[in-house]
Amino acid sequence: NIFRLLGDLSHLASIFILLHKIQTSRSCRGISFKTQVLYVVVFCTRYLDLLTFQLHSFYNTIMKIFFIGSSVYILYLMRIRFRPTNDPSIDTFRIEYLLGPCAVLSLIFNYGYNWIEIPWSFSIFLESVAILPQLFMLQRTGEAEAITTHYIAALGAYRALYIPNWIYRYLTETNGVDAIAVVAGIVQTGLYVDFGYIYFTKVLQGQKFELPA
Amino acid sequence: FDEAQGHDEL
């Protein structure tokens, strides 16, 4: 399934872009620490199935371990290694307002009341809104370095590619549709639409990322 | 959605 593969690769690319940005500029300016914390929570709650050793494939397992490891490493870079470049005063989104509703939603909508399915469902809902602190920060500063926008664009591309992936799977497989993932995935992709528009019309034309006043 | 398939997406 080419869409899913490209989606995963674009997700990988986003992480490498972020690491590259932090390492080369030796700064995490413009990156929301809260969004990065949420991604660690998302990966750790989603990939609990690693502990059961009922693994899907080598690819699947390696990617899961990579996503958990790289997201924790990014927190280390932001909080310890390049701490002085991280400005919490503009990263003011209240993540309690995301965590609470996602916890409630995961208790209502899930595929089974157990320690794998509820955290899995929680992680799906949380991922769909995890980018909000980052977008909120962008909104507050009104502009961003090109590399930061490439990072967000790669994340957006990853989400967008999962939609044709689901259509493809719906047409070719008989397992039915993972409704929770699809609905949350569409919401998540929707959050990138505004950003994507400015990215395509400005950054890719060589202009600076600036929000209209 | 067939739960027996598990969550094979990342």
C-alpha cells in the first residue's frame, strides 16, 4: 500500500527534519515543547502492544521503537541540551484541555475495555490534536523559520496520506474500517488545512512564513 | 473493524 508507506516515510522525514533543525541551528526556537511532550505520550500509550510481543512485522516493530525513542530524544534536546533556546512564555496552550477530553473519549469509544485498547484509543484521539500547541505558538509569533514549516508540512503530509490509505484498504481488504482511527485521522488532517494553504502559497514560493495580520 | 487483525497501523 503505497499511500501508507509514503505516509510513514513522511512521518519519519518530519522527525529527521526536526532533529536536523535542532542540531544544525543548535536551537529549538519556534518548536512547541508541549506538542513534543504530547507525541511522547501518544507513542507510549499507542505502542503498549510492544510489551505483549505479539508483533505485526519487523517493519512495524522497528518503526514503533524508533518513534518512541526519537520523541524522547527530542524532549531531551529541548529540555536539557538546548534548554536556554526554549522559550516557555510563548508555548502557553493548556494541554489539560486536550488530555481530559481525550481520556473521556477513549473510555466511550474503544475496541475493548483493557489496558491495550483504552490507551490505544486515547493515543489516537490525542494524536489528532497534539499539533495544536505548535500551531497555537505559530499563531502567536505570526511567523516561523522555513525549516520549522517543513517539519509541520511533513507531519501534515503524513496525515493526509493516511486518508487514501484507508480508502485503498477499504476497497482491497475485508477487515472493515477502523472507525476510530479514520474519524480522528480526518479531524487531524483538517487541522493542517489552514497551515497547508499558507505553506503552499508562501513557503514553497520562496517567501517567508508569515500569517496575515 | 475486525479486532482480531489488531492495530497494524502506526
